[in-house]
Amino acid sequence: MRVLGIDYGKRKIGLALGDTESRLASPWTIIQNTSHGEVVKQVKLICERESAERVVLGLPRPLRDAELENKQVQAVRLFADDLRSLGIPVDEWDERLTSAEAQHYVQRGQDDDAVAASIMLQSYLDRSEG
């Protein structure tokens, strides 16, 4: 099954594609977060075009308190709910430290959002039952 990983940010959204059979995730692209409704539409179209049957959405939990529901976590949950309302299955996944890890894999000045999405998605695939 194809899976779309999403690293949701206020300005940019990193996307990665993966597969539950191969258990491999790869950075794919970045889309601009121009408006909530537009991003929801874009993700739906991407899922259709890329045959992604599930979305894995990174949940940006604070390091000090994994249960804290800050504004960014609330925004991601709203985004998840809107995708689900369109019939897209969504799994929320801990994305703490993925952006920091992604910076080790890209050269200075390059965008690391898609790499962060692939690190988060790879973690999901490594722990999933398939």
C-alpha cells in the first residue's frame, strides 16, 4: 500500500512517499501552505494521483511535554480531521526531532521539509505491521 507522509508546517509542508510492502520512504516534494482549504484539496489530489491509500501526518509534540496540545498540534489535528472528512485514512505519528535529523542529510540552504517527512514516514513504516 502506498502511503503519503506529511510534515505539516505553517509556511511549507514536506511530503514523502512510502510503501508498506517495501517498507521504504523517500522524500518527495514540498508544497506551500497558502491556505488550509487549498492544502487539503492539494493533498487529496496528490493521494489520488500517487495512489496513496493512507496519510501519515507528523504530530509536532513538544520535547518537554509530549501530552501538551499547543497551537501547532491543534492545527495538525484540524488538518487531520479535514482529511478524514474526505475519506482519507490518517495516522498521526510523533515527529519530534525529525527536522533536526533532516538537517544532517541536506546541504546548507537546501529545504529539509521533505526529508523530515521521509524520516517520520520511515519511522512509521519500520514500526507498522504492514
